Amino acid sequence: MTVEPLIEKLVGRVADFRHKLHRIPELGYEEFKTAAAIRAELDSLGIAHIDGVPDAPTATVAWVGDTSKPCVALRADIDALPILEKTGLPYASTHEGRMHACGHDGHTATLVGTANLLKSIARELPVCVKFIWQPAEEGGGGAERLVDAGVLDGRLGPKVHAIFGLHGWPGIKVGSVATKPGVLLAATDCYAATFRGRGCHGAYPHLGLDPIVTAAEAVLNLQQFVSREFDPTDSAVVTVGTFHAGTAVNIIPDTAKITGTARTLNDPARKQIRAALERRCAGIAAANNCELSFEWIEGYPPTVNDPAMSDYVADIARKTLGPDRFLPVPRPSMGGEDFAYYLEKVPGCFFLVGVEPADKNSYPPLHSDRYDFTDAALAVGMRMFAELVRGFSPRA
């Protein structure tokens, strides 16, 4: 049987649910209204659920189907961003300074709609399906906490054999899906370098040790790492995102601090970039007779799709949406995703769902104050999730 008629009946309700979520965006680990809305939908469908795990009270986990069969997990992230919305939509955020600027309302609603659909055909499914509504993707590492709580290994519901997740993508037209085997997204490490000199009057710089000049030299020097030390056939990004120093125009301060992000695609590159950044900052500090305090903040690992699971997603997309609707991703993105923690434990694939309307030549990017997940993409996500489940076998 085809699930298209079932999706057509559900998609209006799913869109309404997305709009409801869009009005109440909440930051990581604070998504209590969002979690309550998800759980109310599951209750209305008669789907039992586990509410919260250690250190992640807003997580919701549920499953349908025969638990003696292999289990396939589907995941959606539920948190929003600290952005003031400027879409002007009738369902715009009612939480000032909070916004679903990354489309997690669309991901969440897609998974709720999928749960509704699969519950109605649960007896026909070749697998058990686990649904994971995960908090705190936007920097909070909610996926890691759920993995630690046992969401994959059988301590929290059935043991997961494979996992799939999706993300709305503005650069792809509605109706199309994209992914690639291997590394899809980068590691998201960050760093902080504090240069300590000796403050003095701005008119007499020779009496002090200027940390601002030192930090400014570091800002420029760090840009040389990728071009001078990194294999030009590989990819890396070093960005300085903040520079904090001083309190007055005529005072040289004691300290200057820079922070930023370092994006790489594999573990050797992560180690190399960390060592190079600290070494360069230390050398510049020493040359200027300043002291250095360097901090490395480990972020998400690279998101690495299982090759067989990626091929499976591509095959399902071509069969479900049409042969021209699957778009192979040519190279990794330097963005990051905590879905990576799931993929470190079980085979799976993270894929991109187009949200750019057919009649548009561009669309607001992710994390823009004008971004909105396109309702027309909800049915596409539901179809992909449903068909990935219906066609799955341990050899998929």
C-alpha cells in the first residue's frame, strides 16, 4: 500500500501543530511547553511515551510496533534560538527574543506526523520504530545526554539497529532530498585565548604591556593556519567570533580575550588545529611579553553517515519522490550537528529536506530572523521517514 493518502489526510493537522510550536520557541533544556505539546499529541494517538531522561527532562521517547523485530529510530530536535523573530507571520513567536530560526518546529512536527501515520499501520511494519524528540541541539549536546541515558543501547526502550534524522535546508527546493556517505557535517570545537599584559595610561604605552595589540596580532595570525599548515585538499575553518578588551579610550587594559570556533572533518585534523591554535597564541604572547591562558572547548564530533545507510536513503528518495529528486551532496558542510553522537554508536544517516519553495529564487538562511520551515516540506519529511521504516531490513 502507499502512504500518500494517509499523509494527505494528516498534513493539515501537522502544519497546524508546527504553527503552534513556532509560537512557543524555547531554548535548550527549557522546552517544557514544547515537550508538553508533543506528549499531548502522543496521548491523543494512544502512543505511550517516556518523559525525560537524566539531565534532559524535556526529552520524549516513544515507540510503536513489534519490539521483537529490529528497531529503527527516528529523531527530531525541539529547541529554538535566542533570536528576535522578524518574519511577520501570523504564527510568529510569542516569546520575545526566542525564535525557531533553524526549523526545529518543522522537524518536531514532521516526527509527530510520522508517529501518527506509523501508529495506524503498526502491524504491517517490518520493524519496531522508536521516536526521539531531543532537546538542546543548538549547543547543548542533548543527543549525547540521550545516548548516555541508553536511548540506543536497550536501556531506554528497544535496542536501536539504525537511526535516521533530517534537517530542513533552504538551498534545496521543496520536494527534493540530499545527503552523502561519510562526513556530512563538521566538528564544532571552540576556543578562548586570554592575553594578560600590564595596564597603563594610553598616553604612556611604554610603561605597560599591551594585550590588545597582542590579541590583534593573534586574530590575524590565526587566519594563516588553514592556508599554511593544513593540507590544501582537506577542509578547515578558523573563525574569531569575539574580541573583548578595555574600558576607556585612554587606558591600556590588563587583558584582552578572543574566542572563536574551529571546524574540521576528522579527528586528526581536530588535534592538529587545537595544537596549532594554542602554539600560535602562545608564541605571539611570548613575543609581546604577555601571558596566555588558552582554553579549548570540545564541541560536537563530525557527523559521519554510514555509507550503506546513505545509499539506502538515496534509494528510498529516488523511489519515493522521483529519480531526479535525490541530490547527492558533493562535499561536506562546515556546519555541525549533535546527531553525530548517535552515528558514533549505530549505523544511520542524516539527510537534508528542501524547504525553498518552487517559485522562489532564494530563501532566508538557517539562523536568520526571517527563516521559517516551509509547510510544504512536512509531507516530504513524513514520506521519507515512513518509507525508510517500511523498506528497512537489517541488510538495508
